[in-house]
Amino acid sequence: MRSVVLRLIAVVIVTAASVQIALAEKRVALVIGNSAYSNVAKLNNPINDASRLAQKLKEIGFDKVTLKLDLTSDALRTNLGRFARDAAGADVALVYFAGHGIEVGGTNYIIPTDARLSHVDDVDFEAIELSKVMRSLNRASKLKLVILDACRNNPFQANMSGAGTSRSVGRGLARVNPPGSDTLVAYAAKEGTVAEDGDGENSPYAEALIRHISTPGLDVRLLFGRVRDDVLKATGRKQEPFTYGSLPGQQIYLAAPAAETAPKTTSGGDADRRIKALQDELARRDQAAKSLAELRAELKRQHEALAKQNEAAKALVELQAQLKQQQAELAKLKRQSQNKPQQTARLQPANKAGTTAQGTRSADYWYQRGLKEAVDNQFAAANSFRSAAQAGHTDAMYRLGVIYRLGRGASRDYVKSQQWLRMAAAKGHSEAKIELDVYKHLWLQQAGNSNEALKKRVEEERRRQEARKRQEARKRQAALERQAEAERRRQFLETARKADTAYERKNYKTAARLYEKLADDGNDGAMLRLGYMYDEGIGVRRNDRKAAIWYRKSANAGNGDAMYNLATLYADGSGVRRSQKEAATLIADSLAKGRDFTVKQMTTNSKLWSRSFRRELQKRLRDRGVYSGPVDGRFGPATKRAIRKLAGKS
């Protein structure tokens, strides 16, 4: 039973499922533009329209795009035949025709460049019926799409004799009713009307189609709705595009949807620290430039205000005295440090080996440690920044100056604050220079106020700067994450394309290796394909146990086809312990996923399965509330209705 069942589902695995690799469907297109008609005036835009559309289809990832220009009758028939072979096994097949089209006696035709059409009956021999174009798409599995920008004013109509007798010649193409629920025919203008060739390089319809076809994740029905709206607007509502046919309920798009989630990022390690340090440095430089401009404007306003204050001179004298006292205290500290070599050594830059008084740790080590500790323990962060500053780290000197000024992680000490800020400024640290300007000019402005008011204003200014830094850092981090996700997605799609191409070309060993890589990344479609390859011995040594393992992984990820295949192994005891109960549970799960193939097998080929399996499946149907009949292993109308109901097909 197993070999028969697996042969039945092989087509589904290779084509309809196409390994269900996300966004890796096979898509093919034939794009035709006829401009140089031999027996009537040349059309300006069809070759431009076809060329631009073909390029756009390649850009959005179509696997094969065939562009043909100015085709004669024989060439048109030959290319449709070749395309029918390309469409076999494809998920999406598309034919686009730009040029002349005509309706005669209720039948639609597209016109080759060598057509004469001197009589109404000539269309049967010199033109191509639209039905032949649609038949070239028959073997595509998901979407069959015909786009006709072929309703332009037709000069053949006026020259054709015999019209109006037994066969009428229409002004535009006639309405069409595509067969099946997966076919769309899109007209540039609705039935019985004509479309404009356009005054520019492209027709209004082609311009709108090219504009919207590359929109990521845009359902094909919404795509042609937007094209309709644009053409109506561009032509002053003179031309209304129209689509005929119907599609199933799931979303179908021509351009892949954009990534919805960003990958998780990891931290730790030298590379991460260097990236974080680079981000911080970029943020600091951007903010420093903004802060410098703001401070210059603020300083200008402050100087103007000082000029208007009668007590400015007195305040300046007092402040100068204060600064002189601070300089004396700083000089005193320097003299004291000269008598203490151990303290002086701690203030020197790191030696060539990168060692400090703290041991063999580098200045960058203590600086990065301080950044991490600042989140939870400001005192520990202050100690780490102090070690980094003593080892010669410029930004650590700046941060230590801020710590002493704010009194966070260490006692507030304006003398030590200015000491560290001056050391950082001497090394070219722009924000340290700004901080010193804040000391100088804000103190001048606030000379008449209390020290507490000055501290409050300085603190508020620092908080604003820190908030801006955090916001810029978040923006840069988000940009990096988006870039990483785009690269991951590109690599995934490239691997999926190579895997499918290798499988189609029967390079099965390469395909198996690539599918395993995709499966390791969690793709259930690749797991399904690997299970099938091990099941049938395609490109790998046949191994029922490995087939069962990959089917199980894919089924656990929610793949209904993998559930069906795994059920066949349990039913036969191939690679797993034989269990009709487990097989029935898996088939019920596959039905609940709405898998059409499983429904068909259970309703039309159930006799391929054992009587005990059928009884177990009836029990599962009863347990899920869709069946109340006898458990006898006979799949009569009641059982089949229950199967369809569980699959949501009733």
C-alpha cells in the first residue's frame, strides 16, 4: 500500500508543495510586445511596455522571464508552445501581450505583426485565439495570469471585408470567462472599449502596472484594483481596466512581502564591544555637533543679557575670584601628587603593553565594564571609569568629570570634575570642551543665583543631552537590525532558489545538502522535501528511519503534507513502529489543516488503507465532533461528509 500511496503524492510534493519554502515558488513569464506591424501603422509603445515589464519581473524574482518583440504568426505560435513547457510545474505563470487585439464573432484574438486581415474570415488563420494563450498556462498550479494591453484602436477593423454578414467585428475585446478558480485575465480596457497607446514612452495601463507590480506582499486582486484606479485617473475616466476570473481565498502576490520581524541580536565578545563603542562614538559626535550649535546660540543670548545687567561686573569679579580659588586648589592637588608617586602613576596613560595600576587590564576593558555597570551600579561604574581614565582613556575622563559634577557614583566635587574635564579636553574631547563652557558661561549667567539653582539647570541640560543620545542610539540599533534581517532574508532566498534549481536539474546530492541547510534553519517545506528524498532514495541512500525523522519535524512545524506522508509510514511500519492509531491521528491532523490531497485520498482511495486504520480514523472523526455514525471501517457518505467537514470543505 505504501508504494502506491507515495506515487500518488509525488506530484504534490514536487509541484504544489514545492517544498513550501517561503517565497521560493517557481514563477515564469512570457512578455510580448508587438509594435512594427507590416500592413498598418506602427504602434509606438508596446515594445517599450514589454521591455520595462520584463525587467521589473526579473527584479521581483521571477525564475524565468522570456521577452519577445515584434512576433510574426509562426513565431507567436512557437513561443506559446515553448512557454507551455516552461509553465509545467510552475506555481505562477504569466503571459503579457501589448499590441493589437480584436474580437470577431464573440471570439478574442491577438494580432501578429505580419497579419493582413483583409477579410473577416482571415482571423482564423492569421491571428491567434486568446484561448490558445490561456491553454499555454494550463499546467501552472497556483496562478494562471494573462495580461492584455491589446485593446488599442484597431486599424484592421475598417479594412476588413465580410464584416457584418455572418460574423461581427467588435470595437474592443469581448468578455471572457476563464476556466477554473486559479485563472485571471486582465484587460487594459473593459469589454467593448479601447485603450490608449499613450503619448509618452509607455501606455497608461503599462505605466500603472509597472508602478504597482513590485509592491511587496500586494495581493494580485488588490494589484489590479490599484492599476484600475491609476488608469481611470490618468485618462480622465475614459479608460477603465477590467479583470475576469476568480481566485481561491488565500493571498496570492507577485512580489514577495517584506520582512516582518527582526532577528535577535547577541551581546558579548570583542566584536560586540567594538560595534557598541562605534555606535556610541557616532552618537556622541552627532550630538556634540548639535550641542555646540545650540550652546553657541545660548552663549550669544547670555552675553547680550549680561551686557544689560547692572551687576554683571560685580558678578564677574566674584566669579573670577572663585575660579582663582579653584585653580589654587588644583595646583595644591598637583603639588601633593608630586610627593606621592603611586598616585601620580595612576593618572598616567597606559604603557605600550596596555597595562595599568589595576593589572594587565586595558583602558578599553575598564571603560566597557563601566558602561555595563552604569545600568545597575553607578558606584561600581565610577570606579571602572576611574581605572580607564587613569589608564589614559579620553572618554572615561569625560564621564568621570560628569560623575563628579552630578554626584552620581561619587561625592559631588566640582574641582575634581573640572580636573578630569580639562584632561579630556586637552586630548581633543569635544564634549569635555562643551562641558567646560557650560561651567564658565552658565556660572556667569547665574552669578546672582544660588549654587543649587545652577546645579539644577546644568543637570537638566545634561539630562536632555543624554535623552537625545539614547534616542539616536536606538535609531542606529534599529537600522542595524533591519540591515541584518534583510541580509538574512536575501541569503535564505538565494539558498532556496539554488536548492529548487538543483532539484529540477536532478542534481539531487546538491539539492539535499541545500535543503538540509534550510531545514536546520527551521523551514518545514525543506524538512518535507528531505523526508521525501530519503523515503524514495532520491539523491541519498534510501532510509525509512531518516524519512520518518524529517517528516516528523515538518509535521511538528504544522505541515499538513508531512503529516500525511508520516501517516503512511506508521500505517506500514516503515522506519517507525507500526501503529494504525498514530496513522489515523496524523491523517486527522492533516485534514484539519485543510489539505486537499488528504481529503481526496480519504474519500476516493481509502481502500488503499487497512480496515483497522479506517476504523481508527472514524474514531478520530467522532472525537472531533464531525461524525456520529458506526465505527465499522466502511467509508460511506456519512464518513466522507465528516472528512470534508473536518477539512473545512463542506
